[in-house]
Amino acid sequence: MLKAGEVYENPVTGERSVMMGEHIHPEMEERFTMLRGRVGFRLAGRVSIAESGVVLIAPPGTPHDWWNAGSEEAVIRCEMRPAARFEAMIRNAFGLAIDGKVNKKGMPNLLQLAVFAREFADVIQFTHPPRIVQSILFGVLTPPARLLGYRGSYPSYLTHGPSSIISVEPLTLN
């Protein structure tokens, strides 16, 4: 399990957290504590800017997105509850990046994305394209992807984890 202070770094994008656009966590609460800087949020359709000391909560099933909204580095503490499956998703996403299996934006190819999205649909769901489009597209792509050896989760990423764990508690947005 993730321990306080561990942050995974994606060497391709430079991210120290996962921010892939507006999404929901069907079964998890995501809590953000602003430590420094300005962070923009879209939470349940409302856009706001949060500064140091503010705590925002995205309850399970609530569409949300977040980004650096200032000219300086922003630092936040992000907590996921419960986090076990989220940790597995992060280890796999960043493991693919470490192994060079993503593009310059940190996204895997469509076949890998299809099996990954289906594997972690209980953890994260993106709001665009619409879920019905995602379900149909990923449903069609998953069987050939599996035949070609793609998996939604790779045991090597779960047991060893990404090699670039940084011992810093807060997340930094550049």
C-alpha cells in the first residue's frame, strides 16, 4: 500500500500524480488540501480557484478535475479513500510510462487503454467521451488487445512498483 510521503513520478510527462482530465471515482472520495499556490478545480460542474489552507472534497461519483491555476508551483496533499485499487491503477499507469509504453502525453496506445480502462472502471471513469461510447469502443477493442498480450494490470508493476518513488508527501503541480 502507499505510505504517507510516497509519490509516483511519471518520467515521460514529469507528473507526480495522475491528472487525466475530468473524471469520477465511483467508489472513492478524493480530498485535496492546498498547501501552496493556486489550484483550479472543476467540481460537479462548478469551477473555482483554491489557495493555501483550503480543503476540497470530491465525493464518490462526483465529476472533477484539477490543475495549476497560478504562475508558480502549486503544492497540494491529495488523499484517496479507500485507496487500494487506486494504488494499483497508479502503479500500472506509471509503470507503463517508465517502460516507455506511453506517448508524449503519457497515454498508452488505444489497445492498452481499452484493457486498462476496463480493469480500473471501479476506480476511475472519464467523463469524455460519454460512458456509452467508451463502453462500446473498449468492449470491441478488449478481446483483440488481450489476444495481443495487453493486460489491464501487470503483476510486475504491482509487486515492484515504479522505480522512481520520491519520498515527498505533498504533490507538486508545475
